[in-house]
Amino acid sequence: MKLYEKLADEIGEAVRRGVFAAGERIPSVRQSSQQHGVSIKTVLHAYALLEGRGLIETRPQSGYFVREPAAAPQNERELAAPPAPASEVDVSRLVLSTLRSIRAHDAVPLGSPYPDPTLFPWRRINQYANAIARRHSSWNLIDDLPPGNPELIRQIARRYAENGVPVDPDEIIITLGATEAINLSLQAVAKPGDTVVVESPTYYAMLHAIERLGMRAIAVATHPTEGIDIEVLAQIIGEQKIAACMVMPNFQNPLGFQMPDERKKQLVDLLTGHDIPVIENDVYQELYFGEARPTTLKNFDTKGLVLHCASFSKSLTASYRIGWAMPGRYRPQVEKLKFLNTLTTPSVPQVAVADYLRQDGYDRHLRHVRKLYRQQARLMSAMVLRFFPSGTRISSPQGGYVLWVQMPERVDSMRLYQAALARGITVGPGYMFSTRNDFRYFIRLNYSYPWTAQTEAALRTLGGLVAEMA
Amino acid sequence: MKLYEKLADEIGEAVRRGVFAAGERIPSVRQSSQQHGVSIKTVLHAYALLEGRGLIETRPQSGYFVREPAAAPQNERELAAPPAPASEVDVSRLVLSTLRSIRAHDAVPLGSPYPDPTLFPWRRINQYANAIARRHSSWNLIDDLPPGNPELIRQIARRYAENGVPVDPDEIIITLGATEAINLSLQAVAKPGDTVVVESPTYYAMLHAIERLGMRAIAVATHPTEGIDIEVLAQIIGEQKIAACMVMPNFQNPLGFQMPDERKKQLVDLLTGHDIPVIENDVYQELYFGEARPTTLKNFDTKGLVLHCASFSKSLTASYRIGWAMPGRYRPQVEKLKFLNTLTTPSVPQVAVADYLRQDGYDRHLRHVRKLYRQQARLMSAMVLRFFPSGTRISSPQGGYVLWVQMPERVDSMRLYQAALARGITVGPGYMFSTRNDFRYFIRLNYSYPWTAQTEAALRTLGGLVAEMA
């Protein structure tokens, strides 16, 4: 365990034991540094970690404060032991079994990471697919080998250009969803033994992908509205060699924030200054609640160090599995890895999406979905605050379709997951978003599905379970 | 350089200089061992390497003989220097550019690794896809998450059962072509730093996949009709820790052999005895020239150590990208890796193939294709022997659609590739099949395309170029 982690655990424990009460100011960075005999840097890092865990918060010009009513637990020993430290297999099984439960039990899919498939223009896209199949008597996959179908690449580049993101069509490589784009990007920039920075919380599968490749992950505290802590990141970069950084600046999963432009620029500048590539996951780019599509890290990239990854899976069609990478200066490597990993992306889906983008009403579809998600985000936020016990905090999503819920500390999200499943409801346990169990009393809820009486009943049930466990 | 490699190079050089003439017996293993002061094992390994390079051959009960008319070159120095040792990027660029040349130049695609797409029942499969899209108003990708669409899995298992291969449907995982199945299988059984055995010749991309994952590849000499040299493999296993073995026992690419059943059994027994998993690439399984589908390594697997990988890309449809893995005891790992790598395989293609298999004439289609390939293999073999200069040797494919051609030693397949391309013909340079340039004077030719006057003219042109270079 690192020094700053130890310090964070120590202070966290003090908060839990009531040494520092809710709303109370904790010692300043300088004080803590003297008191514990550690560097200013170490304290800053520890405080950032505690902020990420939702235990403390910064107030401008005032310092750090204990964030929530953290009553000293009376009977800590009676709490069910948290599940053993989640092993690699356990968690990915957990993710898969969450998904399977949705399927098997026809459960209320609040735990799903995917958008409601009935919102996709499925019939229209399939009509294009069918037209393509009729037009050709055969199809040579050589035509759509990496980088991919040229017309699809043109259409993707056009959309970026229309939204003010500078894109060279020659940079785009079509992949099997953003999942493949991110994996290939990671392999292009880092090798076994390297260290990669991720956000905390972040999607667990990312951490696994890093470890599976023999790399090491460092999770950096990520602010619920500002994004990854750039100061802490700068410290880490000063201390050790970082091969890459993986972030989700727009509508982060699970926090939902849109990183402000100046923070995006700061991040890219910092990384560029140290020649560190950054993998940007921008799958929710089209699902903004604001006036216009947000900028991407690409907007601030001066040296080709941003590997931008995205897909149509959240906004147009998930089952076609069309994603892409714009890997900057790493384009040749990513193209080659795509070829080695899956050879090519299926042809008809590539061309059907290209035809849909060129000829159909994608923007109309998106306007509809964005309005719906914005409304449903408000509704679900209100219902969670109404039905969940006090001490519950929620994120303020600026786009996308997930809400991040911090429950009272004694609620174990795994136990909640199981109790909810028994009642035909799925939730996304916080365990999926960190390797260190930092978010064990958090859950992620999906609000993309149409709001029905069943949804409301499910949230009421969940709220009751949380109150019982709290 | 290893001792046996040094010895092989030394003897190879002696053959080239005419010390041992064509047809002449070279020193016995025992003699060589005494003469060079090395172990019997080392000599066996060196001879196997030379056999793999096509320089010598074994005759039962007689020993090793120089294999081809290897006239002492008069002016070795005048030969163009071979390209610098092929770097990783060069070769995968070479592969991609071979494929792109076929597309761009409308070239005679003798260099293509893929079957003629006009032979696929494209229209019929697309009709099933269209019917599925019409039947459903939307599609939830959760239904086809790993392991994959249940009906497709059932259909694949049924075909194996009908062909005498023992398969548990629960073992099958649908992937993006065999390419993904092989990559995931490799990651499931080996980790960075591990050593993996491959055949020589083997497809270069496999070697790259191994190296990219931070593993080490050892290429083992592979006999043109018997398959990987089991004796050499046993020696290597005795000397060092082997994490996995990757082979293609049926219609190996590029050699085209069908490994005899007793050799398959020996191979599995050897590996099982040492608890070493084996990844079996069986993509040509349906394209046999014999009476019945050959056995697979699965037939001889007693401990779940065979990870069998296959696809429909060579026999039914390439652009749908439907493959699968049957990973034996490694099933949980491969399923998880599939989820992390590409999440899921596109849904409609999965279901369309399942519907086609259940309702359409796959076996009729296969009978037609097999007959055609068998005829065209004979035709191309005859034409190569007719048009290419003496000293040319060819493989005897037992299935699949590629011919492996050994040209006179002074012909550099890269130079031939470029000269042929200038004349609108592609070939597969031998450089793609080894990292050690062992096959620089070999090419692979694709005979799946309909035999036309143009094909014959192309082979005549190629033969002329080879004769010039020889």
C-alpha cells in the first residue's frame, strides 16, 4: 500500500469513527503534512482519494470538509462481511450475470449498461442492410478490410467536421464497437509491465483489460463534475513513468459529468508536455443534454497523442457493433492490431450504417432520444431522492443515460444487488467501478428505458431495501 | 542463435556449395553428432529444421538425403540482397498491401488468403437476415452476449456431432471469426513472458500475435504431409517450459496436409502428458478432398486441453465474421476474454447463419465447393509444374484452397511478388510464413477462383518470371 493510500485510509477511518463530524473542516494540507510527517504532495493525493470516495469535499478558499452525515456506526461488527476482495473472475462474472439476469428474469433493467434497444431505428437500418444485400450478388470482404468501408469513414468524418472536431478521414479505423477500439488503442501505446492511469470510478472491465495485458493500472480520483484530478495526475507523472492515460471526458460512466473545456485543455497540455498518449472514450458524444455536442480531447490535441474511441452502439444501433478509433500518430499500429485481432468488421453493417447516415434522419432520431433521456434523468433523480433514505447523494448527469447513486455507507451494493434481483430488479453494483472496493456503497442506475409505473415501483422497492440496510 | 540453428545453417551452406549433391545421403545423425561434437538431440533438431526448409528429406530406414537439384550458384554475389530482416510492421503491411493490391488493381488474386466470395450462398443468407429483421421490431444485444446466440450454438454442435466429433454445446463460444477465437484462446492459456510453439511454416500473423502479447514463439519444423515434428516438439518440451502449442492439423495453411489420425493422437498424448494446452485452428474443416470430414484434435482430447477454433469464413460466408471457440477446460476464461475484447458478435449475422444451417442446403453447397476445389487444385498443380522451371516443388493439398510452391532457391519471393504485381498478378510471398526468412523462395497460390484463360496466362507469366530469376 502506498503512503498516500495509507494516509487516506487513516483519515477515512477517523471520519467513520466520528473524529471529524459531517460538515466539519478537516486539517489543512499543511497541518496534515506536519502532523503525519509526510510531504504536501502525499496529503494532496490522499485528500483527492477521499474526495473520490465521497467522504470529503473541497470548498473554494476554505479547505476540505467532511461531506456527509456519517454517524458513527453502532454495531459495525453486525454488518455482513463485504464479499472477499473481488477477484478478476468474480467481477467479470458479476457483470455478465447482471446482464443475464436482465434477460432471464425479464427484470427491470436498471442495472443494464446499454440503452433501451427499442429506441434504436432498428427497422430503418435493417432496410438499408437488405437493400445492400439485394444490390450485390456477392461481397468481397477485401473491400472493407482495415481501415474499413471508405463511405462509412467519410460519413463519420463529416459528422465530426460539422460539430467542430478537426478530423482527417484517413485517421479513422472502423472497429467492433468502442470496446475493440479502446483495447487496440491500449495495446498500441503500452506494453506488458507498463503503468496506465485510469479514472476512479471507472469501468472495471477497463482495469481488467489493462491487467490482462500484463500492465499495471493506477486509478486517479475523479471529481463528479470536473473530471480526473489533474493535480494528482501531475504528481503521479512526476513520480513515475506513465505509458498512457484512459479517460472519458464526456458523460463519464458512471459519473455523467461533462469535463469543462479548460480542464480538457489542461489535461491534454499536461500529457502532451510529457509525451504521454491519452485514450479518450467518447461513446456518449451524441447524447448531450446541453445545446451542442461537447468538444473532445481531439480539439486540444497538438501532437497526435489523443487516441479517440467511439461507436454507434449507444446512439444508433448496438447489435451492429460499429465503432471506430482515431488514434492520432498511432494510426499505423492500431490499424495493424485491428487486422490481427479480428481481421475486419462485418461488411453489411458497415455499409448499412453509412447509407443510413447519408440518407436518413439520424439528427432527428438523436434530438428525440436526447430530449427523452434529459427528461428521464430528471425523473429518476427526483424519485431516488424521494424513495432512498437521507444521506443518499446522486450525480448530475450532463448527458448519457446513467445515474450514479451514493448510498449511506453501511449499504453494501452487492447485498443490495442480490436482494433487488430477488424482487425482479437489477442494479449496477459499485464494485464494478474500482478494484479497491472504493465504491461498495454506490450503485449505477440506467434511466434510458421508458418511464412506467413499474419503474417507479422498482425505485420505491430499492429505496426500501436501502433504508433497511442503512 | 541456438546450437541446432547454427548446425542447420552450416549443413545448409554445405548443401548450397555442393558439398552434398542432390539425392546424396548426408551424414547420419550419429556421425554428425560425433563430427560436430554436439548431442544427438541437437542434430535431430537441426535436420528437422533443414527438412522444414525443403533442403533435405528422410527416407524410411535409409537416413537423410539432399532433396533438390541444388546446383552450386555461380554468382551468389550478384543476387539482389534479400530485404532486411522483415520487421514486424513490414510484414503485416506486406499482408495488408497484398490484399489491397488485389482490390486496387483488380489483380489476379493468386495471393489472396480468402476463398472466392462468389462461391458463397450470399443471397440466401441475406434473405434469412432480412427475415429476422422483419420479424422483430427491435433487438436486444443482451440476448446474444457471450457465449452467443443459443440457436447458432446448437446448430454448430449438431454438425460436429453428425461428423463424429464429441462436442458439448455448452463449450462453444461465438467469436468474430476464427481470428478472434485464436487470439482469445492464446490469451487464456499463456501470459506475457511465456513460450508458445507454432508450426513452421505458419501464418506470420500468428507469430506477431504471440509477440505482441509479450510472449515468445518457437517455430517447429512441420512436415509437408505428416504435420508438426512430434519428436522435435518432445525434445523442446523436455528442455524448456512451453505454455501452449498452436497447430492446424487439417489442411494446414500453407502446406495443405491432413495430419494422419495416429499423429493427431500422438500430438495430443504428448501435450496432455505434460499438461500443455493446444490451440487447434480448424477453419478448413469442411473443405476436405477425401471421403469424410477429418477428425480434429478434440477427438483425442481426454483432459479438456484442446482449444478448438473454427469459423464459417472459408466455407459459408466471410463477411459475416462468424467464428467460434471450443476451449475445453479454458471455457470460462475464453468467454470472459470475448466479453472484454469485443463484447459480443453482431446479432443478426449470428441468427441468420443459425437459420441457414437449420433450414437451407449447407451440405449441398459444401459438396459443390469441395468438388470444385479438388478439381482446381489438380489443375493449378499441373500448370505450375508445366510453367515453372525445373527444381520447382509443390505441396499436395488434401483440402482447402491453397498451393504451396517451392521455387529454385535463388528466386526471392518478394522480388517475384513485386514483378508479378506490376503485371496485375498477386502471389503470397513466403516471407509471410516464418520470422526467420526460412521460406523466402516459396510462394502460396490460391486456387479457389474459377479457372479461366486469365488464370492460365497468369501462371505462365509467373513461371516466366521465376525462370528469369532462377
